[in-house]
Amino acid sequence: MHEQGKSASQMDISRKNAKDSVDAEIPDETLLVLYANGDEDAARLLTQRLTPKVFGHAYRLLGDRAEAEDVSQEALLRLWKIAPDWRQGEAKPSTWLYRVVANLCMDRLRKRRSVGLDEIAEPVDGAASAVETLQNTARMDALQNALGILPDRQRQAVVLRHIEGLGNVEIGQIMEISSEAVESLTARGKRALSAALAGRREELGYQDDGY
Amino acid sequence: MTDIKKDDAVLEALFEAAIFDTPPPSDRLMDRVLADALETIPTGPEAADKRSGVGKLGLFGQIINAIGGWPAVAGLATATVAGVWIGIYPNDVVSDVMAQYSGDDSDLYLVDISTSIGSLFEEG
């Protein structure tokens, strides 16, 4: 029997919203155990939840969409493979993934450097950003370019801290360094970024915003 | 505001914008990742056993499951402790019941462990 005043479709939507909210409360680690037990719904939920995080991080480290997609797929494939042997309580799946993504990205960045300057891809895909009319795109490209000139570890620490919003302790676990070392890396990274962006306030449209 | 402070403020604004402006993964990537997940998903008897809650439990785990899981183990432990307690410090009801079985003339033979252990400590 339907609740009074609610159509069947409204009931379906309510049920779906309730299910989504329950799904959102299930920790990644629990879903990974369910996945290891052969649960396909867990596979779908983990894919929806983790792929954007993994891809976003890879993109910020590499500045290249196609490469970031390849790295994301590879990192998640490693997670699927390790799932049956996952040691619960040691690290969050997202922490583990950030570490794998960083390692895969560093490998690619090293290979890029070894192929010579002429063959290096533009740090930001969509090199036509100079002619983009959207200011936000220009701002994001400016940030991505500035990130691209940082040493790899500084870039990783800055992205994890200031874009992914992680705390120093978790970043330390991901990078396998102390919280103090994380603090030092992010501070140096920010100084270098500020220097790289110095004098570009007007170009990026910040001159009228009190900056 | 000094130039350095202005540059820092610009950087903070860019970080804030980047949090909300990180490009989403393409549908193609989502499909590829899910395809990998479903292709790699553990199947077969072991995963089925895990789904049904049995399988790689080991002998101890299987024994615990056989007697009803951890609640049953807790019950057994409580009963054991209670039995030891009654054995050491029997109350009148226990003594009376035992007397009915063994006859009024017989005394119960009780072992006073606490005294024995105490004397051990005293002797060093």
C-alpha cells in the first residue's frame, strides 16, 4: 500500500534516496571486503566513489587528462587485485590509492623527462587555454602550470594538502614521511607557487577582488 | 596589502577554486574501471563461502561456529567460572543436596585453594 499523498514514482525516489544515504555511510574498507566476497554492488559503489578521487589526484600531478585516466585505471586495477588479501585496519583504501597513484605518476614524470624537452607534452591538456574565454579555465591552467614546475614531492604534498584537503598525518602515511616533513614540503611548495604566480594577479582577473 | 600577501591570497583563491574545479572522470574511464572491477571480482567457491560466512575459518573458528558462535563461548566461560566458584565456596543448598546423595554421616571433602596458595606465598 502506498503512503497517502505519495505516488509510486515518489516512493521509488524516496527509497532510492534512503538507499543512497545508507550506501554513503558504508566505509570504503567494508565495501572492499564485500567486493572480495564477490559482491558486484560493492564493485559499483567503490568505482563511483574512488574513481573521481583517484582521477582528480592523478590529473593534478600529471596535468594531462589521458595519462591521468590510464594511471587511474591502473591504480584501481591494483586495488581490485589486492582486495582478497586486504589487511583490514592498516590503511584506508583511499590512502593506499593515493600512494599508488603518486608512484605511478612519478614513474611517468621520470619517463617524460628522459624523452627530451622537445617531446614533452604540454603540461596542461587543451593547450588552447590562452584563447579560452572562461577566466576560471585560465586560472586553473595557471595553477596547473605552476604546480608543474614544482619538484614531484612538493607537488604531491601541496595537492594532497590544499586541493584534496587531507591532514598532515594522512599525507605522511601516503608519502611515508613524518608530519613535520609534510609541513616543510607544503610550505616550500607554496612559496614556489606564489613566486611562480607573482605578477599575474591582473592577468588572472584578481585585481578587482581586493587581492 | 603587500605584494607577497597579495600573491599568497591569490594562491589561496586558486586552491579554493581548484577544489571545486577538479575535472571529473569521463564516462569512458568509469566504464573501464567498472569493467576491470567486475572482471577481477573474486568468484568461485572461496568467495561464495565468504559470502555465506563460512570458509577460511580454521579449525578453531569452525568449532566456535559449531557451538553457536562467540555468544555461546561467552556462556560457556560464565558457566565454567560459576562452577569453579561453587566448587570452592559451596553454599548451604549445595551442601544439603550433596548430603542427600552421600548420606548424613559423610562430610563433603572440600579443597580450600585460597589457603594453599596463601601458604605458598608466605613460604616464598
